[in-house]
Amino acid sequence: MADLPHWEEHYRSGHPPWDTGRPSSELMRVVEVEQIAPCRAIELGCGTGTNAVWLSQRGFEVTAVDLVPLAIEQAIERAAKAGVKVRFLSLDLLNLPDLGEPFDFLVDRGCYHAVRRDDAAGYLNAVDRLLRSGARGLILAGNAKEPHDPGPPVVNEEELRSELGSRFEIVSLREFRFDDANLGIDFKPLAWSCLLRKP
């Protein structure tokens, strides 16, 4: 994928702007409020594995993928230090191999808003293949109401509903702020939290 050197440089610097080393509080909230029980889960764009490790610590059977091999190396180290087992794979989301049985829960903190600009249909196809019927997915994406530079890519509500809603049931859509961003500036980016279900 052409963007690999761009993403890789962030990990080489040691300061990827989307990674504080803490799990997403929005992921933690959704798992609790929606009573998502431990199950087979996949994380897209897992970075250094913070969210994947958190899920594994709570009994989820986690597969986590990222485009950047260096990020996966760091994620494996994080899981080892935490004493948990996660299947980490360096893969291109748009060219995924067979990962076995479909998953019950999907987590995406920032992958959708980056990939959709080049291939929204490819993203939807990948998520559709990964989830079993009735499974849920949590998509966390930058919110176009407050675009910032530096800051995450953004999507507006109409785009999100038309793209994700074309293939999945949108169970809930709410605004929140990324508290796990490492932008080096004094604001927390506005974001979307979209919980979807595969019909």
C-alpha cells in the first residue's frame, strides 16, 4: 500500500499521534453499556495494541491487524508485558486473507476515516466479510464539525450514515472526544462513535 512509509514514520518517531498508550475510553464505555460479552473480536488498525490488549484482559479472543509491521512488533511486546494472548497480524485491510471463522465484534479506532477517502467500498467489503450475521462493530472516526490540523481525518454525519448505513444497521451514533490522541496540542478532537450491526 502506497501510504505505508507515511504510517511507518510515525511509529519510528515513537510518537504516533493517535496513540497515548491508553485504551479508548469510548471502547470501554460501549463494551460496558452495550453489555458486549467476551467473544471472538477483531481490531482494525490496532497500532501498538492498546485496545486489543485491553479486550484480551477481559476475556475476548482477539485478532488485531495493522498495515505497519513496526506497529505489530510493538503490539506483540505490549501483549507479552501484559501477559495476554492476542493474534497480531501485519496486513492490508483492503487485501485481507482468510482469517478463519467470522467475528462477533469488531473495533475500529481511526481506520475507517483514513481508508474511506481512497476506497470506501473496499472498507465496507472487508468489514462485511469479517463479521458474522448479527455481529456488532464499533467505528470511531473524526468528526467533520471540528476539522483540525493536526488532527484526525474527518467525516460528516451524512457521509457516515450513507456509507456505513448502506451495508449495516446503525444501532447508535453519538459524538465524543478522542482522549487517546497524542497530538501535542491542548484539545481533544471531536469524533463519532458508531455502533453497527451486520444484518
